[in-house]
Amino acid sequence: MTDVFEGLLSADRILAGDANDDYTHDEALGSTPRTPIAVLLPETADEVASILRACNERGIAVTARGSGTGLSGAAIPVDGGVVVSFERMKRIEIDTENQVAVVEPGVTLAELDQVTKKHDLTYPVYPGEYSASLGGNVATNAGGMRAVKYGVTRHQVLGLEAVLPTGEIIRTGGRFVKGSTGYDLTQLLIGSEGTLALVTEATLKLYPRAPHQATVLAPFRTLDEVMDAVPRIVGSGIGPLILEYIDVLTLSGMAREFDLDLGVPADVQAATQAYLVVMMENRNDVRLEEDVVELAEHMTELGAIDVYVLPPASGERLISAREKAFWLAKGAGADDIIDVVVPRACITTFMVRVAELARDADAFVAGCGHAGDGNIHLSVYKPDPEARSRLLRSLFEAGMALGGVISGEHGIGTTKRKYFLELEDPVKIELMRRIKSAFDPNGILNPETVF
């Protein structure tokens, strides 16, 4: 079957499907790896177009892959299909006058950050894994801890170059911040998980890099107090860069795993059920100090037991540990990780329901989350697959009943597909199917993802 691609790519960029186990899976827990018939390594949009044209003519399924850090199974290949890996498409252009970066999909967040730093600029979306690729971020509409201030990927993408299954190359948007010219195809493609087209270039907003940051840790006696404080902090006008909650069990695990010493006295730890972690930034160190003092006073009024302004090194270690929370949960034997999002004013109600559902299912559910935007990451410990599936469905239903959705940033992929199809509005599902059919009538792009 690989002879289909001879002449489209050099021989060293057509790999046997079993050449590397990494291509058989992403980081979704509980998913089953699959071996593709081939792994293709294009270097240009024209090569991607040739690959898709050949696959479309022959009905060969195509799964796009960036760094494989996704948590929903969207990068797991289909039996009899190929993987198109963008690892060799890594060009970066920085346009300082328009404050944009034009990047290919294989560029990682760490690589982009190294380049933007030289220009005192930054790309603000950090979903917790710096080795994640920009192509994957666009495909899943990645968010992360800084979404409370800057929003998610779709708020940062000004334009795209993408290849349709027919091999046609389209461009959407551009190096401008607004446009009202027909349907917004840029926003349609963002978050489509490789099911409509393959993105080969993205034009991203950049921002001035703030040189001064401070991290504040506030313990609270109850989770309710933490969640009630979140909308009030956001509404205060202080403007946090990061606003996270971490339950006491998760923070204890982080402290052990990553050797954190946050300076919280033992008696305070004993009285604490959950913590708020707030990071502030400013271009002026005096103004940053004023903001931190105001934040500390505000959190004390909201019921914090105490407020700790962490030394820079400790703050960096805590944020780094929070970004690695998935790996901590995975190492601890979590059976699933979900990322329900609800209106942030409903977080308390949702978490009360989570505790009830976990108790009724005789399961352990712990976690942390982007409290500033209502995105709650829950580690679910329930080994029995059928019982776990019932619990997950109930958790998703609870979030949706409050006006939330199943996934805030990880995407539907293959792991949440059945819940999405069961619980989402069937009228919307049918409309999405028609959109999928318009882009991909032969159904070759990630055919087992979303639908």
C-alpha cells in the first residue's frame, strides 16, 4: 500500500506503520493503540495536498499528528489508514510590525517561545505541555492556565492555510484583527480535530512580554469558599494571568512528586481543603507589587486562611508542577481524565454534584482546574469500565445541566465521542455532520473522531 505515496515524498519520509510505537497513540488514558499502514512526513503544503489527493481517490483514512500530546484519542490512527505527521514542518516567521507569528503545524510551544522571546513578545496559550505542537493546539482549540486573561487558541488565530481532502489549498483570515467577509472559515476549522481539513500554517497574535510576575498561594478551609471566591476575583478588575484551584490531595501529591516547599505551616495545611493559585504579571514592578497587595487583601476578605506571595523560584516550580498534573494523575493510576467546563459562577454547584456522584459510584474523583474560566480537570479512579462509563456520563450530564459542555480544551476525539453523540442536541449533531460532509464527502479525515 505504501507504493501509493512513492513519488510524492522521498523514501526516507515514508515510514512503515510499525516504525515507531509513538505513532500508534496519543496520551489519552485507556485508549487502544493502532498501527497505521504508513507514516508520512511532508515538508510543504503542496506535499500534504498530494497525499490527501491520493488518499481521497483511494478511500484511505488520514490521521494528522503533531506531537501526540493530546488527551482525547484524536491522534490515534484508523485501521488501514495513514498518519500524516507534521514533525518536519517547523518554519516560523515573526512579523514585529503586525505583532504576529506565522508558523507551520509542527512548531512546538517551546520552540515558538524561544523565538518570540528574542523580540520581547509572547504567544500566550500554554495548555500545560510545552512540547505540544501549534497544529495540535489549533485542532483542539487548546486553552490552558492563561485563558482567564488571554482566552484560548481561537482567540489568538488570525488566519490559516489548510488543505482540503481533495488536495485544494485554501487560506482564511490574514495578518489583521478583524474581517466581515463571508463565513468565518478560520473559526470553523479551529477545534475541528483534523476532521475537516489539515492545517499547514497558522497566523497567530503576539503580545508584549511582561518582564515581572508574581505567584500568590491562598489556602481555604472549604472548596465552596474557593469556588465562591473565583468570580469575585475575576470581577474585581485585578486581571490575573493565571487563576487555578488545586484540591488538597492533588497539591500534596504535587509536593511529594516535585519536591515542592511552599512555606505553608503544618497547622494551616491541616485546616485547608483547597488552594487558589494566582499569578499576576505587569511591565512595571511597582505596579505589580501594588496589584499583589490588593489581591492579597481581597482574598483575605473572601475567606482565605492566609495568603503567601511565593519566592520567584517557588512560584515557577508550583506552576510547573500544576502543568504536569496530568502526568501526576497518570502515575497515580487514574483511569480517566476529563475536562468539563461550566460557567464559573456555577463551579461550586458542579463540584458539590461531582462529590455526590463519586460517592454514589464508590469512586475517587480528585483534581484541579482553570477556575478562572470554569474548566475543571477531574482525575477519575474507577477501574471497572462499565461503572466508570456510567459515572463519566453522569459527570458530563451534570456539567451540561449547568450550561456547560463536555470538554473545555481536550476535545472530543474518540474517547468522549459516545457521550457527545448521546448528550448533545441532535439538531446540532446533524448540522455538524452536514458540515463534515461538505468538507470531506468521502470521510477520509479522522473518520472515528467526533462522529
